[in-house]
Amino acid sequence: MDQSPTSPLAFNLRRLRKARGLTVVDLARTSRTARATLTQLEAGTGNPTLETLYALANALGVPLADLIAERPPAPPSRVTRRGEGVRVAGKSVEAWLLDRTPAAEIYDFTLTTSEIQQSEPHPPGTWEHLHLHTGRIRTGPAESPIELGPGDYAAFAADVAHVYERIGTARVTGTLIITRESP
């Protein structure tokens, strides 16, 4: 594989390793690749075999293409218009997925009824962040919900059972962001 210090492999390997909080030694161990080989690859001076590339991709949890392909430049902005995105709904909650990243999902959030929306735990390390725009709500871990009013913000561990409950009859809207710890 043709390599230079600015090659896609050198750049992507370093970026993906650091994004996962791994040292060169950590990645060398989990991929069963020699530390010297890994250092050369990140410097753009190595000539990896296909087996080495797959071992690194598997250890990083990415497809091979994520290691070797050039990343297209990020667009200067992304826009999700009202009514676009994916709609998800529960017993009392309606949400529109506005955007997502590897670590977060962003939703336009509405409570549609006064029934309590009981949510099962998400994977370990998941947090929900709610900025309330209108109405009053009781939300958070089922064992210790928090009351919020317009303009209030709360963050809570969502890897436990949690609830959403409208207080009163006013329309409840907000922005919900779900975050995950990096693997």
C-alpha cells in the first residue's frame, strides 16, 4: 500500500485510535500488531499487509474502508427542516431525529399525552439531556425524577429505567440529546 505521512491510512489510524482513547501499545496489543509496525503506519512509512489492515480495523471496530479511504470534506453546515428526519413515538412521547453523530442523537421532543412514558434502560454509559422549551415535566431516573419548567435543562443517566410525565395540560416541547460514552 502506498503511504506517506499524510496518507489516508496514517491520518485515519491515528484519528481512530485517539478517538477511542487508545495508546499505540493498547492498539498493538488488541490488534496483535507489532508496536513498531503500528508506529510506522501512523508515521506513513509502513507497507501493511491486508491481514494487518483487517486486524487493525477489527480492533478499532470499523470497516476496512474507514482506515484506508480518504474522508470527504465535511459540509460547512447541515440543516434538518421542520418535518424532516425520522419520527419515533412512544406511549406519550413523539420525537423527530434531527441529527446524529457517533456519540450523540439530537431530537425535537414533544410529550403528547399526560400518560407516563416509562423508558427501559439504554446501554451502559448513556445519558439524556433535556432542554425544555414549553410546559412542565417530571423526568429522569424512575426512582428520582426531576421537575422542569420552560427554559430548564437536566441531564440524567439513562442506563437505568427513566420516565417522562407531563405536569398539567400545557403543551410540552424540548430538545432531547442522547449521548453515549465512547467504546
